[in-house]
Amino acid sequence: MTFLRIFLVWLVLFALQFVILEALSFAFGGKVRFEGEFNGIVALVAVLATMLVAEEGMVLIFQSLGGKPG
């Protein structure tokens, strides 16, 4: 069961990368291009890390205003 749980979490995280890429493509059209080191992987990881930091920042702001975490 532990292996199955870990595998499913990995699968969801892997699939979410494609969802994020599609959302970026939808929002910005052909203006977004991931190029550079390792065929754009470094740029993609930078975008994902920035999104995670921004999300965590919004959670901290929400909690500081007295909101309850979801």
C-alpha cells in the first residue's frame, strides 16, 4: 500500500505539470517558450518553483488575515 500511495502521488504530480503547461499556453498563447539548459527543463522548474512560492505566500497572507486553512 505504501508503494501504491507513493506511486499515485508521483503520478498526480507528473500529470499536473502538463496541466500547468497547458494553462500557460492557454493564458499566453505562443509567447511562452521554454528554452535553454536541458531543452528548457531548468526554465520549467524555475516557473514551477515560483508558482509554489507564490502559492505559499498567498496562504500565509490568508492565514495572517484570520482565514482558516483549507
